[in-house]
Amino acid sequence: MRRCLTLGALVFICLSAMLSSCAPPEKELKGRIQGDLIIEPGRYVFKGLVVIEPMGSLSIPNGAELRFAEGSKLVVEGKFIARAQAVKKVTIKAEGCDGIFVGPGYSGLSNIVTEARLRLENCEFSGKFNGPVVTGRSSSVEILKGTFATKDGGIITTEGCPVIFDGNKFVGRDIPAGSISIKGADTVLFAHNSFRNCKIAARGIYIDGRDSLSFNKNAFNFTSASDNGDIIVCRQFFAIDVIENLVAGFNSEAGTRSLFFFSSSNMASVMRNRFENNSAVGQGTTLLKVRAISANFLGNRFTDNSNVDLLALAGNDLTFNTNWIKRNLNSEHMLSFYGRKGSQPANLSFFSSVLTGNSSAAFINCVALNQAYIHDNIIEGTGEAPKTGCFIQSNGTQHVAFDSNKVRNIKSPEFARVISLPSLESYDWVDPGNIMPAHSAVSFSMSQDEFESCSVALMTDGDSMAAKPLMWEMMSNVFKKCAKVEMMKGLGGHVSGDWRFNRFERTDSVRFFASGKGGMTIVERNTFSGTPLLIVDSETKNPGVDFRIYSNVFESWGKGLTIRKIGEVDIFDNMYDSAVMWE
């Protein structure tokens, strides 16, 4: 067989050889740098131990190529600045080097280090580092707009350093535990970073510190969690801002507790973030956990997530305002709010949000709060009727107020379940030993709400010997085309109800209930229109005082009216427009 080379191929090979032979030789950087060294563009190699001493500096120009030879190590006790442009990036290639170390104690010298600084901007990292790319202590570390194509190892490990980690890109690589580890920082800016098709282990990103953390405008696209525990952890700061981040297509393996865990010693602001198309294997994974004394959750969007709980928020002053929750499926506890021990009662304000097309065993879970005030929201379900679950679960919360909401197509077996127990399970991430607030009674109020095509069942769950008395307070609500509105018999405890000025239209059945010593239910000045069945169920001993139904208006709308009495109930001074069938 003949073998030949075309003239074009020969020319290409010759040109390649000429260009290769014309490449400038590498210049060697080694030993100590004591003054200000500004190198020219070109190719440089670091060999052995290179130390930038406390009064020294090394500045890298646009387009420089840096190679770290095997076993090399750069220690920065002064300043190392590589500030390049996006079109002329600095390339940093490692061949089994130990990495870049910033701050005191790394050189083996007795230098006094006070202002060590590292700034790497528009750098491309590749090759193999034996440890983290950057290790810092008591210094200033800034890594901006970097591209990391290094082997799957550590990126940054610092202690006691203010850190700026901004605009960096990671594509298709593993992020093992401790890859990004920032500890004891006064301030941290972690912003504009992009993680795409990465696999992040538990605590693959870990940040803690003292004053403030800004975790803003980062993007996590088609990234997976590969381990048990909390994946991205940020904690201990006095103030944390989590603003305008995108988390899309994140998939977690079984055993992942949370994708993001933010914990502040004082306040956290979580605003305008987007969580889209994230999922988990099995149950028990929460997308976002936040713990603070005061937490403001504003303008966030959760859409098309599945098999994950969306949010767990713990604190003493919790605000959930103007959030969009849409088409999230198969949650166990979609939105959970936890009270913490402290000098002030734990309260929740949940308002001006939109919840549409979601499915969950429990949509809103309130635990150990003094008061949860849920008002002025738009809520629309899928119209499906699951076999188990509830819309609101109140566990050890003194008072839930559900006011001025518009609710449509919610058909959970229970709309509200109140769990009234003397103590609660400890939630170690919330506050070790956390117990229910001290109060003598529990109440759940609903006022000026509009329900349409819903099933509104109110359930009590508690030990009858230990449960605190429960009062259902229903005022000026409208129930339209509902399958049922009922106080369920429950699982024990002392249950009362106060129903006044409500309107029931074309609701198939309404049930009122009272039980226990001191249990009292009053049904007064309500209007029942086209409601064919009224069930009154009393376990009280003194109906003239404990269970009274009076001054109500019953309009049959051609459907007739049946009143079914169970136990002793005092029914008087009501208005009927047709005959009543008593059972």
C-alpha cells in the first residue's frame, strides 16, 4: 500500500515544528522574593520552595503561563497578584505540586507575617495539585473568575482569612468533602460562581466565620449530591445573605439530609433565589435549611421539584413573604417552620405568597412556635384527593391564625392537624433539647378565608390524658362547593369550636364536634345555603352550655336539609326555609 503526504500536510507539520521551536523558553522562579518583582509576559516554571517574603511581592501580567513542577511549593508571606483580563488569562498548570500557601507558618522561616495577600483573577487552573490549590491562614485571599480544570481535588482551604471567591467556574468535576473549606473568616463573599455537571459530596463546600457571609448569584446546574449529610454548609456568621442564586436540575442520592444549610447566630436574609427541577432518591432530603434568630425569606421561587422537602426554616422571628411555590410533587413536609429557644417567643409571619399545583403529605408544618400567622396567600391544589396527609400541621404551636387566604382545590384528607403534646422530639439542627413553648391552651383560627372546591377537615391529634385544650375559632369564612367542612373527632384531648358569621354554599356536609371536660362548641349566625347535611357530634355533659347551635340561617336551595345529632346538643332560634329531617 502506498503512503504519501500531501503538500498541505507537509507544510502544516513544518509550521508546527517551527512554532514549537520558536516558543520562548521557560524562565525559572525559585528561592526567595524579597522586593517587588513584576515579571514580563512569558512562560515561567516554579521549582522547589519559592517564598515571597513579608515585604516582597510578585505580580503576574496578562497572558503569562505558569508551570508548577513536581514537588514545588509557593509560599506567600507578602503579596502574590495575578490580575489578568478575560481575553488574556493567566494559565497555571500543576504537575504534582504542593500548591499555593498564603500566610504565616508555611515557609519554615521565622518571618513575622502581618499582611499576606493573594489575588488570582482570570486564571485557568489545570493539572494535578497534591492538596488544595490554595491554602491560607490569617491572610487575605481573593480568587476571581477562575476556571478549574484541575484533577478532582481540593480548591481552597483557609482559616482566619477574609475571602472573596467570585465568578469561578467548575464543569464536570467531583467536589469531594472539604474541596472548598473556608473557616473562621471575618467576612466572606461567595458570589457569581458556576457549578455545572458536578458531583458534590457532603460538606464539599463548607464556610464558617464571624461577621458576614454574602452567598449571592451562584448557579448550580445539573449537579448531583453524592453523599449522606448536608452538602453545602455555611454557618456561625452574625449575618448571612443568600440572594439570587439558581439551583436547577440538582439530584441527590439516598441519605442526603439537605442540599444547602445556612446557620446564622443572628439574622439571615434569603431573597429572590430559584430552585427548579431538583429531585432526590427516596424521602428525607430538604433543598434548603436555614437557622437564625431572625430570618427573612422573600421573593423566592420553587418550581417543578420532586421527592424533596423544599424548606426548613428555624428561628425566633420568621418571615415568609411573597414567595412562589409551584408544581412541586411528592414532598413529605414541603415547608417547615421551627421555633427555637430564646429570650423571645418564636413567631412566624407567612403572607402574600402563591402556592399552586403542589402535592405533599404536609404542605405547611409549624413546630414549637408561639404563633404562626398565615394570611393573604393564594393557594390552589391539584384537585387530586390523596389517601393521607394534611395541608397545615401544627405540632406544639400555641396559636395558628389562617386569615384572608384564597384556597381552591385542596383535597387532602385533613386540611389542618393540630398535635398537642407536652413535649416534642428534639431536632438537633434546630436547637438541642428544644421543647414546646409553655402555654396552657392551643388554638387554631380561620377568618375571612375563601375556600372553593376543597375538603376542609380539622383534626386533633394528642394524648387525651396529657393534651392541652384546643379551640377551633372560625370567623367570617366562605366555603363554596366543598366536599365537606368538619371538625373531626380526633385522637383525644379537650376540643372546642367557635363558629360565627361563616357562609357555606353548596357544601355537601358540615360537621361540628366538642369533647372533653371544658370542651365547648358554639355555632352562631352562620348561613348554610345548599348544604344538605349537618352533623353535630357532642361528647360534652352539659349541652345547654357546652354545645349550642343558634341564630343560624338554613337555605335549602332545593337540596333539603338533614341534621344528624350524636350526643346532646342544644339547637334553637335558627331559621329554616324548608322542612328538616332529623336523625
